[in-house]
Amino acid sequence: MKTQQDTAVFLLRITLAFGFLSAVASRLNLWGTHSSGWKQFVDYTAETNSFFPSSWASSIAIFSTAAELSIGIFLLLGYQVKKTALCASILTLLFAVAMSISYGIKEPLDYSVFTFSAGAFLLSTFSNYPWSLDNLYNNNN
């Protein structure tokens, strides 16, 4: 049972990391023709955060991209997983709420944003993160 849980925790951490990194890669046109691009992302940010002035869209887009890139890298490496996963949960919950306000509840449900947030929150509740920098550091102390 412990091995299955270790594997599940590892897979949850890695899939969340790649989810964040893929979104950032799309904004930066790293997915080629499958990329959304920066301009489309800023436009989407303005639409999703319609309750803020549209002049804030670029700042929100930069902040969210920096946060997602950091979270993705930290989760991939397994660095400060508990704190990083909690930040991931909060960030995606804020995104889900913004989507709900601007588009209605169907949109974040269709894109599993609440599920992504809950998965990140679940990851933050574990005390051991196998195959991570945290685990490596804890075993050497």
C-alpha cells in the first residue's frame, strides 16, 4: 500500500508540474502551431478577470505566468513541495473563481480547474514526497 501511495504522490506532483509548464510553454509559443501565444493569453486574461480594469490584464498575465513557471519548476524538482502545492492550489482556485464570475460555473468545471486545485491541495497534505529534492534533503539530514 505504501508503494502505491508513494507512486500516486509522485505522479500527482509530476502531472501538476507539467500542467503548469505546458500552459506557460503555450503562452511563449513553445508548442509551435498548438500554442496560444502571448497576445491571446493577455486577451484571455482580460476576459477572465472582467471584474478588474482591462489595463490590469498585462500585469496579471505576467504575474500568473511567473507564478505558474515557478510552481511548475518547483513541483518538477520536488522542492518545497508542501508549500508549492498549497500555492498551486490557491492560484488555481483563484483562476476557477475568476472563470466562474466571468463565464459561469460550466467553464471551470469543463476544464477541471477545481479538480486541478483540489489535486494540488491534496498534494500539500502529504508528509513525504518520494523521488524529490525534499526527500533527498531530508534523508541526508
